[in-house]
Amino acid sequence: MVDLIGQYSHIKPQINKAFESILDTAYYIGGPEVKGFQADLEKYLDIKHVIPCANGTDALQIAMMGLGLKQGDEVITVDFTFAATVEVIALLKLTPVLIDVEEDTYNMDIDALKKAITPKTKAIVPVHLFGQCANMEAILEVAKEHNLFVIEDNAQAIGADYTFSDGTKKKSGTMGTVGTTSFFPSKNLGCYGDGGAIFTNDDKLAHTIRGIVNHGMYERYYHDVVGVNSRLDSLQAAVLQIKLPLLDSYCDARLKAANYYNDAFAGNKHIITPITSKFTTHVFHQYTMQIIDTDRDALHKHLLENNIPNAIYYPVPLHNQKAYQDERYNEEDFKVTNKLVKTVLSLPIHTELEEDQLAYITKTVLDFVNR
């Protein structure tokens, strides 16, 4: 699904030099690479505070800890996403409230959001799924009306731009109370292991989070808040600092591949290609289409048999996962998600795709669905 070896080959000298420098100094934790990457990402996102951490799941958990959410507080998020989003809500003994998504964008349904709010609701977690922003202007309006925190799960959309109705532009992850991201290797901005970060313009919240990521310490051996051990190491920060200036070009390469797919599949009655909402750019962390009136699972298998990686994100709704089942949920409230898990299919999309590969992939798909 991604070609990390090919991508590495283009930046190999810089990566190897950076790794050698770190190995020579043995400054593995909190070194100058971490501080440098933090500053570079703050500038790129145009945000006051970036707090690096160990992974994207930690980023979500730490953001919720920093906001002081209490046991039993309700946190609304989407049913159609990776489990990490709801996992951290449950780990903190908060109450996850899952809602449906829009059929065309796969992002949070605003009407479902409004219906889900109760006096116990304290936060909303929009997920910018597959590379484009959720309808943040509407979400922020709902949050303001009900005095709710907004925690952006930006693990899949770093680099995307959001345009508000007044023309104001913001980077994904910088619009809510706090934003989080993952630097898992396959992400648009990925390191060579695990990594994550938290973003905010709130000085007080940033201070709290900086303590939480480091055992609750601001001064060594003095623990002011309950914390965790979640730090981005110097080797991963070095990779990210080298790759950050290339992020926009990486996103452009993904968009070029997505446009190729869109053109090849245009008008096909069995394929619904992904759309991009008018208020956001799409950085295509995944190219996820819908396969209708034909056997999606058979196509998935057929592509694998023809050496074409592909994936089903996601095969089981969160509300039907054993860990998150709840008698509060009604299947009628998840009509879109229940449809998507049966129809979505994601094709390879990354910076190293060449036209002959795209041609082979699209021909193999079309030969199957048109037979």
C-alpha cells in the first residue's frame, strides 16, 4: 500500500547522516532534533504549541487527560474509524458516544452530532478520515453552542487545508481546542517507527500536556500532574525534520495518483470514487472507493491474486466490536457506516507510484467489475 523503501532512497544521504550524528552523540531522548522538529512543525502549522509524543494513540489520550475530562463524561466521535479513537476514551473511563458518518466524505455527520449531545457531553472528536477535513466550521459552531471541547484526530490528514466561509484558512488539526496526529511510517508524514504529536494554541493546556508526556514532571523528580511516559525519540524526530519540508510534495504526489484513479473509474456504475468537500483539500492518506452491485470481497481477493495490495478500511463498525458494544446503540443510527463496511475498498496510494503501475491497477479493477 506504501513504498517506504522507494521513498527512503530519495532521502537516504540526509537520513544516514542524521542517524550517524545521533549515534555519535548518544543523545537519544529530547535531543536537538526533537526541539528542531517541534519548532519546524509549529511554523508549518502556524500554531503556538506542538508537543511531540510517542505515538498517535498516546496523543489522543494525553489531549483528553490535559483537558481534565472526568469519569463518565461523554465524548462523541464517529463509528467509522480506526479503534484508537474510541480506545482512549474507554481507557480513561469516559463514555464513548458513537455516531454515523456522511456517505460521500466518510466524515462526521453533523445532524447525528447534534442529536447525540446530552448534558453529560463534554467533548467532540472529529476524525479527518482518509485525508480530508471534517466539516469543522459546523462542528465548532455546535461546540460553541454547548460549551464543548473539540479534539481533532488528525492522524490521516496532516497537510490538508481547511477554508472557512469567511475565507480564513487553517491547517487540519489546528482548529479545535487541541489537535493530535500520528507519525506511523505509512502516514503522509511518517517516521521510521512510532511517533505522534499534540497541537494547541492554548498556553495553559500546552503547559499541562508538556508535563503529562514526561511523567508529570516540569522539574526532574518533581511530579506536578499525573503523567505518562510518551516521548518522541531523537532518531524519529530526525526523520520527521528531514521529511517535513517534503510533506506538501508528498501530498501532491498522492493527489496526482488519486486523480488518475478518478479519471480511470469515472462513470463506472460499479465504482463510487471519493469526493473532496468544497471547504477542504484532500491529501489522500488513503484512496477509498465504494464497490457497488458487484462482489467487493471477491475484488479484494482478485487484486491480491494479481499482486496488487489493497485493503478494507474498516471491515467492522466500532459499535459492533466486542470491546465497544453497548445496548444504547441502535442499528438504525448507523445506516451509512453499516453500508460502508460492506462496500469500501482502498487502493495503493503513495509518493512512489508510477503511471505503468497505476495503469495496471486500474485495468485489473475495471476488468473485474465490468465482466
